[in-house]
Amino acid sequence: MPELPEVEAARRAIEENCLGKKIKRVIIADDNKVIHGISPSDFQTSILGKTIISARRKGKNLWLELDSPPFPSFQFGMAGAIYIKGVAVTKYKRSAVKDSEEWPSKYSKFFVELDDGLELSFTDKRRFAKVRLLANPTSVSPISELGPDALLEPMTVDEFAESLAKKKITIKPLLLDQGYISGIGNWIADEVLYQARIHPLQTASSLSKEQCEALHTSIKEVIQHAVQVNADSKEFPVEWLFHFRWGKKAGKVNGKKIDFITAGGRTTAYVPELQKLYGKDAEKAAKVRPAKRGVKPKEDDGDGEEDEQETEKEDESAKSKKGQKPRGGRGKKPASKTKTEESDDDGDDSEAEEEVVKPKGRGTKPAIKRKSEEKATSQAGKKPKGRKS
């Protein structure tokens, strides 16, 4: 799923290429699973002729400020991506649309042509994104319910330590709670815990002052570096866990073995030699009965988020249940829901049947729906090139 660095890369690309330009053509997909609360024709009419003033982001959410409301708002879901024709925009690896696809892509949900001929499209291959037209995006869920943005509104180290001391849940699910800190997803959470040498199942309130400081530093450094290189993973330091965590394959990072567990219902990569449980958490783990031999764990394609409702739980975690503590624990999964919601699941695309929906727009043919399935082209375990920091 696109996390803060990928969404920020999209925001910056829009800011650098689209500001001050007038929208002269609009095509909105006839897809009410992605396009929320408004018909394609009304969406088109509402923004046609308006000028893009700025591009804004909080957490994993992006919106365009026009010269007058309402404003288009994008929740990227599992595979949302911004494309600007002729401009390179970094995308989450499973969000990319093949170069051979028609333009705008059959996966396009929102397309605009600007007065200088530049074309911008928001695509979603998996149809778990949400595109809305809002008078004030920051005043409504999910943006209104988000915690401080991990890049723009970081807590001080003292504020961070004080907040962790009050949290009686395990640290990995807490980091994924968008009502606590917004913008951190599965790979960032794994990375910062690895760099801070903290076990994903360690209770947040049990962390020492030194561990809180180390985690605060790793969150800041990982996010700032990822944003600085426009989320281009080839530019991530070669010693990062990121390069070795995909696919649940046996591997090593900096000579240390990587293992996979479930934390808060999410597949989690960590290094047992460096990230150790201690205190009551270690005692509790020692009492957990090991899995029987020959029982094969559930497979996934790489990031291992098994349940497709998880992202919605992240992005709307601070709604009416904002005070409720996220649930975490070894091997526990949240209650199953129908697979119609947005998710941080990077699972095999064949598991969720896609409905390709032709956009509606001026001069276009009537909407045609067709069912198709894609084979996931997983490159799990493939080690990207990186540079040493």
C-alpha cells in the first residue's frame, strides 16, 4: 500500500507541474466503489474550468485545492497512484500501471487535462481507493480523525515518550494506528522498529526512555530520507530491512536472519537477534505454545497483509472509536469482513476480482464494465539495488 513517502512524492509532482493551471477537460469513472457520494457528471461539472491552487497531504491522504470549493480528495487504498503524462512520479511497486496501457489507463478513476495540455490521472487497479469531492477535506473523516502527520507534525521526543508510556498495547499495531500517528504503514513500521532494535510485540508502555528516543529518531530519519529521494526504493540505504522484507522468504539483512510473525493481524518482518522481547512480554511469549510441525502458514504475495479491511481500520481508526485501543497480539486476526473494503493487503491480485470500469467524460462512449483478473507479478525476495548512506 502507498505510504506517506509515496503520497508525498505524488503531491510534490502535482505541486511542481500543475499549480496555477486551469482544468479544461475532466473524465470521472462510473465506479461508485471508488467515486464516493457524487455522480461522475456532477463531479465533472463541479471542477471543470477551475484552477489548481495547491496540492495538500495528511498521512496517506491527498487533496487538490482549487480556486473555489469543492476539492477533489484521494485516499490511495491498496494501489492508488498519481500519473502525470510525461512526468516521472514514484509509485508504490504494486500500484504501477504498465507503460503499454492506453492513456488514460482503463484503471483511471479521475482524469483532468489542464489548459497547457498537461494531463493528470489517478489510477487504482484494485478498486480499494476512495475519491471524493469535498468542501473542506480536513473537516470530515478520514482526514479530520487522523493523528499528527509523521513528517509535518512530529511529536517532540518527550511528547512521544509520554504518549507511549500510556499505551498498554504492542508497539507495531500502535504505529499503524492512523489516529495515533498518520502516514506510517507496514513497511515503515517494520523499518523503524528494526532500526530502533525494538521487538514488534513489545508493549509500548514498557519501552525504556532510550528505546523511545531511538524509535523517535528512526521514524524521523526513515521518513525524511524516503521523502528526500521521492520514495524511490533504489535510493534507500542498502542496509535497510526494506530491501529484504518482501515475500516472507528466508533471508538476511546485514548478516542477520529475518523472521516473520503476526503483529496486530499484520505480517511483520523483524530480526530476532537484534529485536528481543523482554520483561513480561518475554514471559508471555515463552508460554505461547509453538505451532505444530507441518502446519503451513497462510501465504501472501509479499507484504503479507492478509485481511483486506485493515487499511480502512488504519485510516478511520480515530472515528467514534478513537479512544479504543487497537488490538494486537501474536497470531490474532481481526474479525473477518466481506472483501469490499480498502486494505493494506498486498495480496495476490487474483484473490480480489477487479472490475475494470470505463471512465465517463465529454465525448466518451457509454460506460462499459467488464470483469478481469490479473496474475500478480510478484518479485518477492528480489533484492533492489541501493546506495550506501
